[in-house]
Amino acid sequence: MYSHGSESLIKQAREIQESELQKFYSRLVKLLQAKELSHETVDSLQRLHIILFATKFTRTAELSSLCTQFLRSLESRQSEGPAHSFTHILPIINTMLTHSPECLTEDHVTLLSKKLVDWLRYASITQGGGASSGGFFTGPRLRQPMPVAELDGTVSGDFFTVLCVGQGFTEDQWMNVYSFSMLRHWLLTYHSVSTGSTTADTDDRSEVDGSVVSMVSATSSSSRLLPPKERLREKAFQYCQRLIEQSDRKTHRRIDAELQKACLVEAVGILDCVCVEDASLVYRTFPCIKALFGRLSSDLSFARVLLPIAQFYLNHGEMAAVDCESVWKVVFGRFPAELFNDAFLAHELLRFLRLNLESLQLRLPQYTRSFPNLLKFLAWNSPAVVDDFVDLLPSLVTTGTAVELLHTLLDLPCLSATLVLQHRSTCLPISDTGGRSLVSLDAFRNPSFRGLFLFLLRGEAGDTIDRLSTLHEQLAEAASWPRVVQCAQTVPVLLHIFFNTVVTIADQKLLAHLILVMLERSSLLLSLRTFIREVHRVFSCHLLRLCKLQPSLVMDQSHELVEFAGTTANVYNKEEMYTHVVWVLGEYLSVSCDSRCSVRLITSCFEALEAVLFEITSSTPPPGSPCPAPRVITTLMSALAKLASRSHDLIPRVSLFLSKLRSVTRCGSVTWCSDEEDLVAIVTRGEELWSLLKTPGVAQSVLTPSAHVTTPQWHKDTNVSMPLQMRFRFPHEREP
């Protein structure tokens, strides 16, 4: 949150009018032309910085003239102008380039590249004469200039970098720090300028002016003859190599250790940039990066650094022909398994995956196999990362992972609970008897159930489990935990994405397997009422979609579908899914959809549905269960009528039931329907179906129309009128 004063400044910056803004720009240009940097100029520069940030999404200001003026001010050397003005101007130039890179010209690129080389490589190596003005380091005034030191306290024997320490800092040392902070952004930005002809940069300092000979960069002095862009890349390479060497020094303060990590992140990122621009640098850089990974990979406190290293391996490992397996074991293995509760790492790793999705899919089979591990980030902190997984999930769906991934998505609340137990188990000793005992925590520590929890905590795809009901019993109390509830709320969204993706890659065999999984798992979900209801709703939607896409799937899984529809209990505890299963059986169990369909199968399905319909309309619901939904009853009646229309021997049976239904309801209220309007609707549907079945030929034409009826093209033929039967089908036989 911003302070009241900060919010006021931001508000003023956002509300500034265009005319006032142009006047402000003109005044600032005039102020910058003065030899001395006045307080008014400094204040104006600071105000410009705020305006640029506060309006970056809502305003396009013309910045070309300002950018030119700022860059011109950099042309004067320190002895010719107020050097301290650079510390105000350079950050603003960086901001301007972010918002308006098009204002750059080739001359600008040449100029700024030269200045960055100066500041990065040739900053003085003695401490400033006065006390520091704050920022990185503070200390008392020094009487005599002394050499800057390394973080371990030894005297620095190489050129100045951001990891050098001292009691005070000179202006060019501060510019060294600022230059490093904007270097990667500059390397990524100057590509927006079309490359023109440049001359060799010969007007520059000696390689050893202001510094001792670099131990890291003892390369040929011919680098001074390179064009400005190439020379900047070379100096950036040397600077980052030096930072990596400095990062291995022992620090005395925790804040210095954190500074080392931050600088390593930036240094590796810069090396990646320069290697992308100049492939020849890959071979010079990889030994250093490889050694750095070897030094840090066993210490996960350096996870922030290891991700940029992984990016470097991904971008350049193939070219350098190096073995990257150990890198991906850390990224896809140890990171999610051991640091799933690190919110910052979760954000950075998922961002890394999203930015490199195409490369990961094409080149790293480890990526798709690691989905059980990656989903731990989602299970632990669902609200923060669900948007990332909305983008990532389609890339994890393959023909090889689809079935296990579906199971894993359904088990996400269980995984969330298990991660909570794992976290608590490491915090609470087994002998600790204080506080309320958790049955699930005892189960987590019990060797008898250890295999179940280890399955949920697996790192790669490939395992299965057959004791889900036991696992759900042990985790029953976790259904009320906030983290588990939040995780469960994300599952339906991800299931929709999963099914929308899988239909684009799966063959009929895989789709049939997924239908089987849906039927099985509809009874094997962690006991969260809303979660179960929403999952059933998603299953129903996509079962219908899959069967419409490939109607022969109903024949492939006819045994399992009929078994599901023939289980009366499903009417009461799986209403949504049961209704859709019955509908697809009535709609697609037909020889017109699959030539394998036989009269015997139709009769078997009819008898199963008939038994359920008879049972629920002739008895009271089980204790604690509501009356069966009217939609279930009408869908059962319609399905029976459809099946009977395809096997006329069954018509008398369904007609008899429908006539009995009418007579029973005339006698008064019934125990299986408590609402009078619902009962009237059920009876009305029964009478309509009964009337249709009196004429079997018409019934078959209406209830099981041929393809030319379901996909009409009568609008193309003026001599054919729409058959009357369509008026019967569409009002009554809509999808559930």
C-alpha cells in the first residue's frame, strides 16, 4: 500500500492535462541545458519519473525530444560537466526506453553503449572521500582514499562492481551500479533500432585506465576496436564473470549474502542475453555457468539463481552439446517437491514455464512427466497460481498422460491435505502430544498408510493407486481445511480445460477410457459436497460432448454405462451425472449410431432402466434422501420410449408403465414426488410418449430420426417442406 503522500503524487501525475504536460516537458528541456543541475531540475526529473510510471498504461506522451536531450547530456565527460546529474538522468532514460523504445536512434544506441562501457568497466577502485549518501552502504567520513574491498573484507584486486564495498562511493561508482541495474534491459531494448553503419570505437580509454589488469578478462586489447554494441557485450560478459567470481566469497552479513544472490540472478540473465545476441560467446560462458550450477545446485536457498541458470541451459545447452539432465532434475524435481510452499519461487518457476512453453514441450519430455510435482504449487496455494495453470494445463495433456492427469486433478484436494500434513509433520515431533490430535496426521505417520500418501507426493507420472476410498476416509477431517477448500474450488475449472484439450488429441480408445474413469471416479472423491456436485456437473457436460462427438463411444462402454444407469442409488446421490448417462444411452444406443448395437443389448439396457424407474416410482426415497428429481424421471421415460421404438417388442412394456403412471397419479399424491406442478409435468410427458408409441413407425421416426432429419438442409430445396415430425422432436427431446 502507498502512503497518503505517495497516493496524492500518483493521483496528480495521472490527472495532469496534456497541455500542462507539454509545458512541463518544454521547461525541463530548458533546465537541462544549464551547466549546473539546480534543485528545480532535480525536482522536475523526479516528477517526470512519477509521471512516466503512473501513466504508462493510459497515456502515450511524445518523448523523442526529451530522450535526445537526456542522451546529449551524457556526452560530456565527468570533468566537463556535473557528473552527479547522471545519477538522476540514467534511471529516467531507462524508464523512457521501457515506454517508448521507438524514440531511439542509431546514434543514441552508440552513445549510450559507449557510456555504459565506461561506467561498467572503468569506475575508480578507491573509496569515495566522503561518507556515503545512503543507499547500499553507510559509514563515517574517511580522511584518506582507500581501495574498495570485497565482501569478505579483502582488498579488491580487480575492477569495481556492485559487489565491492567501501565507506563511501564516488560518482562514477554509483554510475557503475546504475549501469548494471539497467544493462539487461538495455541489451533487450536496443534491438528495436534498425542497425546502421557504425565505425570502430577508437576514441576511448586505455584498457587499464582507472583499473588494474582484470584477472577475469585478460582478453586481447582488440576488443577496443569493436563497434559499440559488440564492445558493450564484451564488457558485460567480463563484468558478469567477475560478479560470479565475487559471489563465491564468504560474507559477514546476511544482507550481503542476499545481495550476492540478487546479483547472480541478474548476471546470469545478462550472460544469457549476450549469448543470444552473439552465439560465439556461448562456448566462453558455459564453463562458468556449469561450474556455478555445480556449486549451487545442492543448496536450495539459491533457487532464485538456479532458475536463470536453467534458462541459460534451455537456450544454449543444445548448441553447446552439454548434458542438461541434472538441471531439470532440480527444476522439475526438487523445486516443487521441497519448495512448494515458497510463494516467490512458485511465481518465478511458473513464469519460467509459461515463457518457455513451446521449447519445453518440444525438447523436454521431463516436463510433461513432472505434472504430479508441478501441481503441488497449485495444491498448496491455489488462488495465487490458478491463472498460471490455466495457461499451462493444456501443455501437460498428452495421449500418454491424459488418464493419470485426470486422476491427479480429481485428487488435488487430497494432495492439498497431504502437503498440509507433511508440513505439520516436519514442525511437530511425533512425541508431541500437545494440542488436539489429528486422525489424518496419525494416518500420515502410520506405516500402514504410508504408501497412499507417498503416491500423492510422487514426483513423476507413472504410478497408480487402488485404495482411494481408504485414503478419503483418513482425510475426511481435511474437508473443512481452508487450504483444501480453496484447492477444491479450482478443480472444476481445470477439468473443463482438460476435457477441452483432450478431445483435440485423443483417439476413440483413449476417449472410451476417459468415460470409464468418469464413471468410476464419480463415487471416489474427497467428501466435500460442493466439490462433488461441481465435478459431477463437469463430468455430465463432457460425457455428453464426447458422445455427441463420437456416438460409438456409447457402444464401447455400453456395459459400464448400463451398469451405472441400472444402479438406483445413483438417482439420489449423482442426479446430474445419472441424468446424462441415461440420456446418452437412450440417444445413441442405436444401430444407426453403431452397427455393433444388437436387439439383445437394447433389451438389456431397457430392462435396467425399467427396473430403476419402477423402483423410484413405487417406493418412498431412502431415509435422508430427497425425492428423485422430475428431470430424472422424465429422462428415464424418454430413454425407455426411444429404446422401445428401436425394438418394437418392448413397446407394450413401456406403454403399460405409462398407462399405470397416469392411473396412479389420478388417485392423489404420490410419495416419490412432493410438488404438484412437477407431477403434472411428469404425467404430461408420459401421455405424450404413450401417444407416440401407439404408432410404432411414427415413434421411431420421431424418437430415433435419421441423419438427414437431425442435420436438415431443407432451406436449400424450395420443393420440400419441413416434416411435421420435427415439431414433435425438438420440444420434447432436448438434451438434459
